[in-house]
Amino acid sequence: MNKDSQMRAAINQKLIEMGERERLKELLRAKLVECGWKDQMKAQCKDVIREKGLEHVTVEDLVVEITPKGRALVPDSVKKELLQRIRAFLAQHSTL
Amino acid sequence: MKMEEVSMSSLDNSKLEGVAQDILSDLVEDACLGVCFEVHRAVKQGYFFLDDTDQESMREFEIVDQPGLDVFGQVYNQWKNKECVCPNCSRSIAASRFAPHLEKCLGMGRNSSRIANRRIVTGGNNTNNKSESDQEDNDDVNDNDWSYGAEKKAKKRKSDKVFAHSLKQPILLVRLYMFGNIAFVHISMKAVHHQGTKIVLGSFLTRQFKKNNPPHKNHKDTHTQ
């Protein structure tokens, strides 16, 4: 298992060093906005805010409520595309 | 942690897939957190609910989707078939052609002077580009003693076009160059061979000239039949 975690760490490091992680992040954000996911999330946030009260809502409240819903609501097409890019990156840089 | 050389080719594809999935879920979580921070800041700064409107206004400005209407609910071809009367020439013009017609009619638009001048040229008169200089030259011509029907030329300018069309015979278009007070007439060599060719100089002149006209103050070289 140690090898695994080492490997993962190595991969992550490479991702960051090559700037690929930033690019992937931007790509994901753009796709999520495009498909309306962000608007859905904002609507969810509105509900949370109305529930907790405008003055007293904290970041924690939002995170706890929103993150699981967010994960679930990402469309499959977006997931597929991102995974494709990640796999391509991994295949290209398989020997570190 | 020291970075060891690890060859991934020895790993299962499933592990690689697992790694890819983990990376994806990290990225998604980043995105979610991003949204949370953004929303929270908007709430605390007070601009989160700015784009909300009440139900009544929403219904009032809803997009209209009926035939014959645009999205605002206005009739967009209401004046397609209406006709307007031009204040200048008192003609009845279609609404969509009204603005360009006014331009030409009043002589004020961008292209109206060009068109007016084209008409003058096809009437067989001038090649001057500016109608202002035409008028200037006319004034100069009028000053002279011998102004070969220049007064008529100035007055009957408008009827040029009409006149040219009414002749109903081949008209020889001749270029009249105004250079100061002197007019030069340029006729192509071909034309000279024609017998009985009438040289038409504007509306004031349908004469047959004899060759070698005695030079006048306004020297116009014209060839005769």
C-alpha cells in the first residue's frame, strides 16, 4: 500500500508541476457552468440560506449541504470528458 | 516524502482507473467549494439576491411567443404596407422605401449628390464630380459676353435628362471639359466620320456646327457634320 500512496503522491506532484491540474480545474469549471450545474448549485444555496437565515449562514453550512449534492449532480458527459483527459495524461506520463 | 521512481506500467489498469477517479473527485470537490465560497461572499456582501424579481414583474416581462409578434409582444410588420406622402415631391411612397427616397429627393443624404451628378453626366453635360463646381462654372460662364446659351443651360438643367431621352435617336455623348471659362469638347475620332451627326450640348444646343468655328471668347472646339 505504501507504494500506492507514493505513486499517487508522485502523480499528483507531476500533475501540479506541469500545470495540468490547473488546466483540468478550469476545464471542469467551464463545463459545469455551461451545463447549468452552477445555477443548480446556486439555487440549492438559496434554499440553505433561506433555511438558516441570511445573516447567520456560514461557509460550513453551505459546504456541508452543497458538496454532496454537487457531487451527485455533475452530468455524466462532463465526468467522462474529464476522465478521458486524466487518463490521457496518465498514459503519457506513465514513467515518472 | 522522497520521490521514488515508480513505473506505472507494472500497475493494473484498474488501479490507474482508481487514480483517475480520485483525481476527478478532487477536482469536483474543488469546484463545489469554489461555489460555496462565492455564494457565501455574495451573501455577506449583500449582492446575492440582486437578480431576483417578484413574480408579478416576471409575468409582466415574460417572453412572448406568438405568431406575428416579436419577443416583446409588439407587432413588427405593422407599417409594412402603409404608404407615406413625400413632402417634397408629393408622391406616395412605400414606408420601407421612404427614408432612401427622402435622401434622394431632398438631395441631403450620403449618396444623393453622386446620383444627381450621374444624372447630369448621362444627360451629356459635365464630367465634374462636384455639383458645386458646376454651379460655380455656370456663374463664370454667365459673366462672359458670349455665353453660348449658358443661361439656358443654367435654367434648363433639370430638363436635361428628359430631353436626352426624348430624342429617340442615337445620341453622341460628348465630354465637355470646363477649364476656367473655356470649354473644351472632346469627341472621339470615330464620331467625326458620321455624316449629319448632331452634336448635342446639353439642352440648350442642338445645332450643327461648321468646321473651324471662329474662335470666341468662350472657345469651344466643336466638330461639325
